[in-house]
Amino acid sequence: MSHPRPDEFSFRRYLAAKRTVDDRALHRPTLTRLTDAVADRETLRVLDVAAGLGTGLQRLLDWDCLPDRLDYTLVDIDSATLDAARDRLLAWAAEQGYTMSTGDEERETFELTRDAESVTVRFVSTDALTYAAATDDRFDLLVGQAFLDLVDLDKGLPSLLELVADGGLAYFPITFDGVTHLSPVFDPATDHSVLDAYHATMDDADRPGGSTTGREVLDMVAHGETTTLVAAGGSDWVVHPPYSADEAYFLHHLVDTIAGAVAGDLSEERRRAWADARHDAVAAAELTFLAHNVDVLARVRR
């Protein structure tokens, strides 16, 4: 099957395309510990930061991970992405047999009901750390998927944990941790140069976050004054032929992201040759991709 290189790239399509990749990657024992820990809650207040298209909420409901009564807030800095999340969640909910009602004309809040389930969904368009600094609300569960490697961890993690009520949980799945691998080999020296430069961009002093955030979060939670490590495990992205769903696009997008990140670190000719070879491998259904991630679940005590 041919997977031609896209004429243009869309971050929202990438977010949608990685749903199946994330589904496979999530560390199920950690997710099971989360499900067990909240099972006896009558109502659960959840905050999902950098929530993107709302696939985290869809997944948790699809997989029956949360109690029947939820108050679920999605925060994302991009208002257009949140608009898309509303549309996708409402369409998905209709397919799943939920009854829907909107709480306001702007659709910043809506209710989903089905049998014993009652889910209040709220949308807030702002930066997660700005939200943390501005709100007095506290939540029983904080979810931050594929997010902590984009923030200053020393400042950002404590701010986010302040959002968790005493005895509540913080769940950080799919946190990148320092390994990216693509095969077949294009050219060993070029491959190493590209990926080393790519990881180095994550550690640049002018960029919040880092390339080994997964292990750093694990250490900070395990030894934190207010946190107890409940569960953790690897959640590696692995994509290989034949590609499922829209995963060829996911790979094209990642190749383009990596190539764009290392512009200036390699000669333009060498960088383009690497990117062209990788896109061609996706198009030929030959590229295999791996990225190492870590899932962390913590209990927060005051």
C-alpha cells in the first residue's frame, strides 16, 4: 500500500493519528492501578492538561477506567484544537449512545449521560501552568499525557501537583525518555547526527523541558515530599509495517518534525537526504519507529 508524503502537515491530524499508537503504548498495569484506586469514588473531579483533541477522555470512558459520575475539565493552550475536541467528543458521544446537553451557547460545558453515567465536560483554553497559577480548584485526578517534557520540570511539576486535592492522584503517561530509533538504517553517521541533534534541541537552555523527562519525573515523584509513587512502567511508541489506521501519517509527521528541529545542525543537503529517505521508507511501508516513554502514577499528600 502506498503512503505518499503529505503535501502539508496538520498537528491536529497528528494528534488524531497517534491515538492508536498511544493505545498500544500505555502501560496497562499502571492504568489498572489508577482504575482500582478511583473505583470507589462516587464522583471524580478530573483535570486533563494539554488535553488536545480529548482522546484521553474518550479512551478512559471507552476502557471503563473511571467512575460513572465525572466532572472532567480539559485544558489546552490552542483554542482551535479545543474547538475540534468539542466536535469530536460530541460526535463520538452520539455514536456511543450518550444523551448530550450543552450548558452554554459557547459550549464551554456540556453534559453526557448514559444509563448510570453522568459526565460533565468543561473546556478551558489557556496554558496549563497559567491555569494552575490562576485557579483555586483542586482535583481528585490530574492527567498530563505527553506533556511534562515540554515544561520546566523543577517549576512546572510542583505547580501542577498543587492542583491535586489531598490524597488525589497524578497520572503522567507517555512521557518521553531519551530514546528515538528508526530503521532500516539510512546512513549510520547521519542517523546518529540527526537523532543526537534532535535530542539536544529538547535540552536547549532556551527551551523548557528535556530529553530524559520520563526518568526525571519518576525520580521526583518517588522521592518527593508530597508524592508517593503508586505505579510506573514503560509506554514505548512502536510503529511498524503494515501500518494501522492513520499511522503512516503519524510517521510522516514525526519525520518532518525531526528534520525541522535539526535545521542548522547539519548541512541542508544531508538533512534533506535523511528526511527524503525516511519519508520514502514510510511511503514504501518499510519504516519502523520506536520512542521510549514512561508512565507514572503518583499519590499526592499535603
